[in-house]
Amino acid sequence: MVIKKKGERNWEYCVYIGQDEHGKKKYKRKCGFTTKKACVKEASKFEEQKLINKNNIKTFRDICDLFLDDCVKRGLKPTTLITYK
């Protein structure tokens, strides 16, 4: 999260959201706040929403299971699968 002064009286925040399906970085920007405190408050609300959405990430175990399923689909030898497990 970046907070900066824009002009003489306005404040702006910029929050990194993530990447889209093409790998391009996405940001959320908003300006026009008269005080830095108001800008920080609004940006922190957005950050909290982002963290709530981030909690839907899969666990390490889920990712390992996906990896092993992919290995089976690729036709790896059974001994290799045992080693990976």
C-alpha cells in the first residue's frame, strides 16, 4: 500500500491487488482525500477486504495432492510416485 500527496491538498492511495489471467499486475487507486488520515483509513479497509479474499488460498496439502494427480496424468512410473509421496 502506497500513500502519497497529490497536488497541494489531495491524498492518494495505491494498493496492489494481484495479477490478472494474462500476468499483468493490477492496482486499486483512489485519490481526492483531503487528509492523510482519511486516505489511510480507506486504504486499510480495502487491504482488509483483500486479506479476507486471500484466505481462500488452498493449503499445502491440497497443492501437493494436485501435484500428485498431475504426475499420475503425465504417466510417471509408480516408483517415482511413491518417492514423491
